[in-house]
Amino acid sequence: MAIVTEHEQRVFGQKPNGEADALATLNSLPHPVLRINANNQIRYANMAAEHFFRFSAPIMCRHKLDEIVPFGSPLLVLVDQVRDRIAAISEYGVDLGTPRNGSYNPVDLKVSPVLESPGDILVMLQERTVAQQMDRHLTFQGAARSLTGLGAMLAHEVRNPLSGIRGAAQLLEDVVGDDDQPLTRLIQDEVDRICRLVDRMEAFGDDTPGKREKVNIHKVLNHVKQLAKSGFARHIQFIDEFDPSLPPVLADRDQLVQVFLNLVKNSVESIGSDAGNGRIILRTSFRPGIRLSVPGVSEKITLPLEFSVIDNGAGIPTDLVPHLFDPFITTKTSGSGLGLALVAKIVRDHGGVIECESDHHRTKFRVLMSRYTETGGRA
């Protein structure tokens, strides 16, 4: 039998079994649902809404809608429009982030009137995080395929002429005067820089699968931290937030080291060398319920393992975040824009997903991957 909670009985009164079942159904929905009256007082909130707003339903029912959503939120305008038109309205990509539930929390809103109760409004929220992960996942696949062909072409067509140019510059260095020798060294340095860029591009053309094995992600992160602290991150404070019960991941250990070393280096550069309170959090956690459909695989892949690199650097411009893993996109004046694109390719090759959330003085890179199982390797 469906169970009606105490606050539901208080708000709706004791209902027949049919309406009690309806309330139980609302509680079973994975999307937050709110019902508000003509004064914007919250009358009902399901369990998903409790989780989203970080309030219990009885506490939310003591407040008005504008007391739990950000000041000037588009949701308040939508509610007024629905009352005026007596018709449902949808809005997409609305930020309902608060200090309590996260500074950036985009959702899709569906607001409709309750015709049986004039003035009452029903609000349903659909979090966009998982959908965005899947969209970005497909985008990274396309970008990686393009770079595969481009990298192979550059490696074959450019490296040989560059070797000839560098050799000619070395010969000239022996015969030109002292005043012209800096120019020959400049040619060699620039050729070396282009060669390094070609080498990085060539990495995108390498589709040879690495050695996949059972990997303890905490050993990988500790190794990355040790490498960073002994070199480019001496001035950074590292904070470990590890879940010791986390199962191993099926992966190429060396490639995972490359992924997280690039992410940590990116965070260090965002913090800067002059920051006295630079911090990087390395976090691991288990997130059941994340399942993705991947082309070429009949069954959905579960991605319950979450590995995060969080820094308190300057942050990334909002308009750049959706394109951050595209090739040649960078916020650094001397960057090539290939580091994060390579990270996305490696994660994609492992069947995982990577995403980034950033605001002022907080940037979070999050990698979702499948766990290792003894029976079949991958969950």
C-alpha cells in the first residue's frame, strides 16, 4: 500500500487510496516536483526536490518559492506567466544554483497550472548534467576522429621538411658571423617547437589500445601528486578526499597518469605561481545510476566511478566551458589547446566521460569511468 507522508496529509488532507497512490508516484519520480499556491507558498515537494534543494519537505512548506531559489530567478517570472496565461510553459538551461545546492546547477523547467485549484502551480525540474555529459561525450568523439587524421597527416608530411630546415640552420650557424648566429638558433628553436606540436598531434592518431588491467585509482592519484609536488606544483596544497571502498578501474595505468597529470598541471597554471593559498582537491567517489548508451555496444555502460580534480584558481570563462575539450581551445597565451583534447580522447577510449564545471575561484574536472569486475573485466 502506498504511504502518504505526514506533510502530505497536512497539505492535502487524508486522501482516498487513488490519490495516495498519486502522491507516492510523485515521490518516485527522479525529477524534483513542487506545488505552490497563489501566494507562491510551497504546498508540496517530492523526495527528489528535497535532495535538489537540500531541504526537507516540511521545512520547504514553511517558505515561499522566492526564498529557496536565487534572487531574480527566471523561475519566478515563469510562474507569473503561467498564472496569467493559464497555460504550461517550458524553459531550458535555467541556473538554479545556490550556495546550498551548488553554485552552478542548470535545469530544464516545466511549469503548468493546476486547473482544479486556481492560482496553484506545478513546477518540475530536470537536471541537465547527465544529458550534457552524453552530448559532450559525442562531441569529443567527433573531435578526436578529426584529430586522428590530422595528426597522422602532420606527422608524415611535416616532420621530414622540418628536419631539413633544422639541418640547414645548423650548417649556416657555422659559417655566418656572430651577429647572425642568434637568427640561426631562432630557426632551430622554432623548428623544435613545431616538432613538439607535431608529436602531440600524432598522439591523437594512435588508436592502439593500451594494456588494460585492474588499476587502483588512488595509487595513480598519489603518484600524480608526488610528481607534481616534486616539480611544477611545489607551492600548491593538495587535499585528498578518497573513498577507500572504491573498486578498481579497468584502464591503462600510464594513460591514467597522463590524464590526471594534465588536469593537475592545468589547475596549477590556473592558480598561478604567485598564489599563496593555492589548493587542489583530489576526490574519488561512487555514483550509482549513471548509465550511457555508447555506439557499437548493445548494452548500456555503467559509469559509477567519479574522479575529480578541483582547484581554487581564477576559473574558466563561462562561454568557453562547453568548448574546453575541443582542439586548439585554450585560455593560455602560450598554450596549444591540445592538452585537454588529448585528455578527452584518452577518457573516451576508456569508455568514460569527462566534464568541467567552473565559476569564480572554483574549477572542477570530473571523470566518470566504469569499474573493474573479476568476471568480465568491465562492469
